[in-house]
Amino acid sequence: MKIITGDIETGSSINSIDTGSPLEGKEKRAGRRISGSWIFLLFFITWSFAQGILPFLYPDLSSIQLWLLGIAGSFGIICSVLLHESGHLLAEKFITLPPAPVTFFLFGGIRVHPVSGIGTREHIIWALAGPAANILGFLVLHTAGIFYSLYDMSSPVQTIIDRIAWVNLLIAGLNMLPLYPLDGGLIFKTLLWYIKKNYEWSLNVSINTSYLIVGCTFTAGILVISRGRFMEGIWWIVAGILLRDAIAIVNKKRILRDHLEGDTIEGYYRNDPVTVPSSATLDEFIKNYALRYRFDSFPVIVSGILKCISLENVRAVPFKNRSFTYVNDAAVRVDENNSVSFDTDCMIALEKMYRAGTTQLAVTDNETGTLQGVITFADLLPFLSRNIELEMNG
């Protein structure tokens, strides 16, 4: 599943956001985050296997055996979600896009894409890759289950394999629903944009359709429980809660974009940044700057060349060498990827923070490249909070 953000009314491509690593010379690696709902979810899946499905089919198993098999089933479902995201990752490699951070939910992951010109065809390839991977997983596991049943038809292991196979098919099917930000919702929104070339309209229609489907999911869960199928009904309700949370993430990102887009950082950046002398050792930098000011990175000016240093750069140097390694040697050069000018749009500044994996950027002069200040994510928070408050009061 995907989250696409940005204004796509002005062309045939869709703009969006990415993150990476701030270390120069290192391969960029996208962040992977686990939704807090997984703590509850993993227990719920394990409990469903151990106390719901398996005791009914295998009453002779001990309680320990049931819980161990339940844990195995949960692990298989986690692998199914990772398989889904692997499909998206392969699609990104195919379309030659940098990786993006992912927050994992039960039915897949929500990710944020890099700023680039991306057409309708590429978005549909992205969206189809995840469900395609799960369909392949279903075919492999279902075939393995059939062969295993020839060896031992009554084994609970065969039941676990069969259930995980069908979970893969379920994940593929659910992700193809026109529910944003699931894959089907992404396809739906992309096609709406292709028809009308209006991003806000296509996003609003997608989100409203998604809330309608979530409402139907909750209703279905209540009806199923009322007919005596408690376990099945609970799963419908849990699915509705997770889908509602995913839609909420989309809305939060849209609010952030709407309130920051079009305003520059000129009134928000700090014009008195804390700079680090290039002659300081890394030990001195840690003691006098990193631990004292708690910024992500610090500007360093070396013979007119602007660099920056962070704790990530320090960690790349062996501990025993930090007392005689100078800041100049560990700092990385400031370029267009980790700096902005004073007239940069706030949203573009945030995108660069995501891309650099930091909450701070250097502010430089457009012509000379000299340091003018720094802008941090915290500097933009009062502006964002004030605008959201004004909207709520209005």
C-alpha cells in the first residue's frame, strides 16, 4: 500500500516524499517502522490460532503445543506482510526509484515516496506488485500444503501452512479494494486523477469512499457477531480499526502538506546557527556541542567550504581515534540534498529533511553558497500548530 502526496494538477506526474540516510558515501536506506497496533495484533493472531482454530480441529493437543503453533502462525502472517512489501520493493527497483520509509500494518505497509516525476503507469505497477507477490505466496504455500498432506493429512502443521496460504490470498484481495491508502485505493485515486487531472478532488473522493467501506466493515463485524460467529466478527472489526487508522495517517499528512505548501522558510529559520570549528577534535565536538545543544547536525566552515557534522559521522570513526580525529576530517560537504535557500517552500524543506533522515537543514545563499542559518523541524511546528488551530476554530 502507498501514500502519495503532492500537487499533481500541473502535469502528468505525481509528486511525493522520500527519506534516506544523511551519511555521505553511504547507501541510502529507507526507514522501517512498525505500527503500535502490531503489539496487540500479534497477540490476537496467536490467540486466534491457539484458542480458536486449532483446539477445534485438534482437541488432543496440549496448551503449550497450541500456543507454540499459534506463534508459528503469527510468524507466517508477518512473513506474508513482508512478502507483500517485497513486491513493492522489487517494483521500485524495476522503476529505478530510491527506497521509501514504511510503517507496517496487518495488510501491508504505508510508505512515503520520493519527489520525482512519476506517471500513471508506474503507480499502477507499484500498486499491483504487492498483491502479485501475495498471490505467488499463496500458490507456493498451497502447493506445499497439498504435498505435506500426502505425508500427514492430520498434522496441525499442514493446517498452519494452509491458513497462512489463504492469508496471503486475503491480503492480496483486501489490498485491491478501492480503499485508500491500500493498493486498490491508490489505483482508484490515480485513475480518478487521470480522468479529471485534479489531485484534491481525486484524493477527497478516494478518502470518502474509503470511510464508506470502513463503515461497512464495522457493520459486517457486528452482524456476524450477532449471528453467533464471534471470532469471525471480531476479525471484521479489527480490520476496520486498522483500515481507519491507515486513512487517518493519510489525512494527517494531507493537513501537513496543505498548511505548509506555498509558504517559505524565510520567517522561520534561525540566522544565528551554532557552528563548530574545523580544528576541534571529535571528542571536543561531542562534549562541547553535541551533548550541549542537541541538534542533529552542526555547520562547519573549512577554508570557505561549508560542511556539516553529526553524531552519525562521529560513529563512523572508531572510538579510539576520536581524540585525535578533527571535525574537518569527519564532516561531510553541504550540498543541495542537505541545504535550502531562505526562499524555499516549507514543504520542500520538509521533503529534504525526510530525504536526509534529519530534522535540520543548512540555509545557504543562492548565489554564493555561504551559510545564512539553519532550519529545523521544530522551527516549523508553531506555524503548523497555529494554522491547524485557526482551521479548527473556523
